[in-house]
Amino acid sequence: MNDEIVLKVEDLSVIYNSSRGPVRATSNVSFELRKGEALALIGESGSGKTTLSLALIRMLAKSAEINAGKVLYTRDGKTRNILDMNDGEMRAFRWNDCAMVFQGAQNAFNPVLRIRDQFLDTARAHGRNDKEWLRQRTLELFKLVRLDPQRVFDSYPHELSGGMRQRTLLALGVLLDPQIVILDEPTTALDILTQRAIIDVLNEMQTRLNFSIIFISHDLALAAEMADRVATMYAGEIVEIGGVNQIFYEPLHPYTLGLLRSVPKLSHGQDELVSITGNPPNLIDPPSGCKFHPRCQFASEKCSREAPPLTEYDAGHQSACWHVDKVIEARKDLYKKKVTES
Amino acid sequence: MTTPILEFENVSRSFKKGRTTIIPVLQNIDLAVNPLEFLCLVGESGCGKTTTGKILAGLLAPSDGRVLFEGQDVAKLKGEDYKRYRRSVQIIHQDPYASLNPTHSIYNILSYPLFRHGYVKNYAQARDRVGELLQRVDLTPVGDVIDKYPHQLSGGQRQRVSIARALTTNPSIIVADEAVSMVDVSIRISILNMLMAMQNDLAVTLVFITHDLALAKYFAWKGRIAVMYLGRVVEIGRTPEITENPQHPYTKVLLSAIPEPDPDRTRTKVHVALRSEDIPRLTELPPGCAFHPRCPWFVEGVCNTHIPQLAPVPRNLGDSDVACIPLTQGAELKLYES
Ligand SMILES: Nc1ncnc2c1ncn2[C@@H]1O[C@H](COP(=O)(O)OP(=O)(O)O)[C@@H](O)[C@H]1O
Ligand SMILES: Nc1ncnc2c1ncn2[C@@H]1O[C@H](COP(=O)(O)OP(=O)(O)O)[C@@H](O)[C@H]1O
Ligand SMILES: [Mg+2]
Ligand SMILES: [Mg+2]
């Protein structure tokens, strides 16, 4: 990882026009992605993770509108706003520059095409007609994802296990050497041992090919293991972003703290877990001020009036909360047991 | 020793597929559910957890073996005794969307079993009892919920309704099958805590089924975990023993593979590599121990020829039983080298 920024998102907002009114699925999101880094977007379902990532490759549903913001992409020293690209440029951008592996996509392969042909089609659609190049490239990638190319190439999707299909997708995703790979819930619905294999393969691929990853997950453990940086999303906003250790050991937002307190840990002795009270908000008519305030143990009158801005407290660590001091006080007991144990 | 409240004696279950294929989903399971214990069944998808839960609750019959309820073979229970068994064991399913009728109000969903089993006689009694049940599952104020329809509630609230429905028959056992898997992380624990409180408040024995070992650990910390693999229980013991001192190779591999929500821990974890990533099909189960083709500590001529039975491990100070011949014969596990 270095400091070269490949993607800079500024103030991005997405609204879905629904029959019940506009859904503010992503509001004023800003973040940067560096070369070779893995950024995790964590948060509950409905917090806008998928919407945000679809906006980055402009594959949103028709009812969606990107109504503010910039998505600045840099390659080889040239920077462009993705939101200004025309359709042809956009097609080239997807795959060549930024590949997305959709949630559950391992079940969405074209069932009548052999894997070989899916690779060929993808390459052709993006102007790579050189068969010898394709052969070399896929062999290399299959080795990287630990699949037997001979066996997989001639198979139809249904002949492969879920884990093998997911690895095939990863190989397909990086076929054209993108700088960014977006993974939506890459291990959800896979079994534990298959998940492990996917995580290991991904780590290896990233080391070898040095792409940047944005991965979306509601699974904090996956973020702890794979991410360099983590962004917590709540009600369509990034409420905290920081290095993985900052987020897990020194959280600065009550929602992140709440999530950490509610996830069971495998190896910490007996857990003392607490849920966050209340339910996730409705994005058609979200709460005033800080959207988390109705569920927040530290909420004051100011929180219901005024939305706190995302503010930097430590190097690279930002939180959107009026009561960061209270979070710092409260987080002390988070790993108490771990400290007293060792 | 007390009589188990529910017990499997050598239970097997298979399903027919087409004319000739038989899928052996559960094989020779012995399992006792003791009164008021927290018992957790864990394992990867397809290992037979749901089938086990359905057989426990009487929704499915075993193909072989016996199920005993308070010591009596349920296949022989008749009339009122059979009805009492069915009322006593209630099951909560994973998907609260699918298991609640969308066209019925919460009041209707909950009052129906109350009338059917004769717990209430009239509307006023039913409203009262439904109100109590909603309070029991923390769906308050009751007036805000009782006349709503399932789609007007959040996923977490719907799952609370499913739990309230399970309580309508005053069960002594609740089988919760992945009951919080579809609920958001931030509210999962409140539902789990509520279920756990029923053990004490309502004298309910809880059988919790999950693929999530960390959740199993939290739920059954004071109870036991049974680890299943391809239709068999491969290890069973007190929860802290299972999670902190796993014995069976499969349990060890599983625990080593799971990421943890703690960057230092999860990144320094030692992962035990399997010899093969392919999960055998139930219709083509390997001979001997079903885990042997993947087991890092495979012993040629033992594991591939003999089916292991649950037994204690001589050198282990804990009290877990495992189905692994080398271990139960007192051997040290040695990594297999081909
Ligand atoms: N096509 C759509 N039309 C209307 N609303 C949508 C659509 N897709 C998502 N939403 C809404 O946008 C919000 C964010 O959804 P999503 O981005 O899928 O969140 P996540 O990926 O975090 O679960 C939710 O309230 C969801 O209901
Ligand atoms: N009615 C059925 N007919 C055929 N196969 C079944 C049936 N029910 C379950 N199975 C099979 O039995 C195995 C175990 O299923 P299940 O008990 O649902 O496992 P789990 O709950 O652990 O995922 C799976 O391979 C499943 O496909
Ligand atoms: Mg999503
Ligand atoms: Mg199941």
C-alpha cells in the first residue's frame, strides 16, 4: 500500500424515487481509496452499502438518482470524474478499471455457457481478442485462485460448488487487470470452510496483483481480518472511518461501539453482549439531526437538532458525533477481559 | 441421572430422491436433551441440523431409531399424550417472513393456536393472553403491534412474533432453528437474550441450532454444544470445552477457520489446512469416517475403514465425547503425510 489515491469520493448522494417518497439511500458520502488498500464498508442491512458501491460504477436501478457529488478516479496520473463519463467510457471503466463482484453472483452465472466461454465473452466485450493472451492470463489467474483450470474451464456453472464458482468470479473480475475490485458480501451464504478458502485466496490475489478492494459486509469479523481501513455506515452515511485497529480498538462513534458490543467473539471466554436498542431508521423519513440519535445512549438535545459533521480526531480517523468524549470513556471496557486475561 | 426430556436413540433419517437414490441425511444419532439445559447444534449447511430439529419437534419421523419424550417412545404415544408432546416441543424457524401468514394480523396469528388448543374461550380472554405474550417478547406497547400485519413490522419484530407464537402452547422445549440468522447484528443479541431468559422465567429447555459458532458459544456458554458433520454428531461437550479445547479434527479445523472481530487475534490465528476442500455428497459418503478425505490428521487403514462412535478421549481432561478412532484410542494426532 502507498499513499497514491485511486478513488476520491466527494459528497456523493443517491436517492431512490419510490411510490412512498424519495429514499435517501446514500447521503453526502466522502472517502478516499489508496492503491493496494482494502477498505471495508460495514453496517446493517439497508444502511446503503450496496447503493454506494453501485453508484461508483453507475449501475444503479433506474429509479435511482445521483443528485450530488463527485467520484474522482485516477489512473496513471490522470484523474476523471466517473459521473461525467459517457456510456462508452463507462463500459470500458467497468472491468478495465473497476470490477464488481455482486452479492450472490456465484449463483448468477449464465447457466448455458461453459466457464471458458464466459471468460472469452468478457474479454471480447472489452476488446481483448487475443486468444493466446487470454489463455496465459486465465491460467495464471486460476492458479492464483487455486482452481484446476483444466477441470473448471470446460465445466458449466452448475457443475461447480459455490466456493469454486465464487473463486471463478474473482478470477473473472480481475481478468482485465482492474485497479479497483468491489466485492459485495463476498462470503455471505458460503460455508465456514469455503469462506476461509475465499479469504485466503483474496489476500493472496491482492498481494500479487496489488489492486484496491472495497468490500461490503455486515460481518465485522471479515472486516477485522481483511481490511486496512474500515468505514461504518448508518442510514446512508459514513459515520466513522479509520484504520482497522482504530475502528476495532479505539472506536469513536457510538454506533461502531454498539456494533462491537453486540458481536459474539469466539475466543474471549464468556461474552457480555449488549444490543443496540431500537430499530434501523426508515430512509424516507429519517430522524432529524444525527440519524442515530434515537438509538444512541449518549444522545443529547443537540443531537436531535443538528447533524454532526465527519471530523478527524486522530490521524486518518474520523467520526461524526457530538459526543466523541463519551464514546472514548465508554469504550474502555470493550476489551477489558482481553487485558485482564493476558 | 435425570431422564432426558427428549432423546434420540440411534436415529437415522433418509430421503428418497427419484426411484433409486436414497439420501442418508442423518445417521445413527444418539442425543439427549436434558431438562432446562442450553443445547446447541452447530455445523455447516447441509449437515442435518434442521432435519434433527424437525424430528425433535415431531414434524418429521425418523427412518430408523427412536425418539423418546420424557422417556417414552413418541411413535407409541396416542391421543392426549401425543398432543401433549407436540404442544410441549415448539420450533422457531429461520425466516420470519416465510413463517408468518401475511394476510393475518398479529392478533389472529397468535390467537389461532390459543383457541385451537382451548387455552382461551372468548375474544376478551384471547386479547388478554395475546397481550401478555407480546409483552413477554418485548413487543410493547402492545397496542402498537397487536392489530398490525407482518409486513408492517421489522424483521426483528417479526421474529419476536414467531417466538410469541411458539409460546402460545406453554412449551417445555423450544427448538430455535437459525432463529436470529436473518436479523440484523445490532438487535440479534436482544432477541437471543430474551430467548435465554425464558429458560429461567418459563422453565423452557432451549435447543438452539446455528451455523455460527461464536453465537453458539454465547448462547450455550452454560450448556453444551454438539458439532455435526454430514449427518452425524462428531463432538459433543460442555461449551467452553468445545470452543477452547476442541478435540475432534473437524471442530479444530472449523474453529481455526473462523475469522474473529478482533484484528490482532484474527490475523495471528493459525489455520489448519484441509487435505481437500471438496465436501463429499451425502449420496457418495466416503467409507469409514466421513471426514477422512479432508482430515489433516488422517490415519490410513483406520479412518477410511471403520466408522467412529462417540466416546471420551483418554488423555483429555475435559468431558467431551468425540467420534474419532485415533483420538478415542488414545493416540496423538499426527499430520498426515502422503
Ligand atoms: N431499487 C431500489 N428502490 C428503492 N429503494 C431501494 C432500492 N434499492 C435499495 N433501496 C433502499 O435503499 C436503502 C439502502 O439499501 P442498500 O444500498 O441495499 O443497503 P445495504 O447494501 O447496506 O443493505 C434501503 O432503505 C433500501 O430499502
Ligand atoms: N425433504 C428432503 N428431501 C431430500 N433431501 C432433503 C430433504 N430435507 C433435507 N434434505 C437434505 O438433507 C441434508 C441436510 O439438510 P438440513 O437438515 O436442512 O441441514 P442443515 O439445516 O444443517 O443445513 C441436505 O443435503 C438437504 O438437501
Ligand atoms: Mg447490500
Ligand atoms: Mg438448516
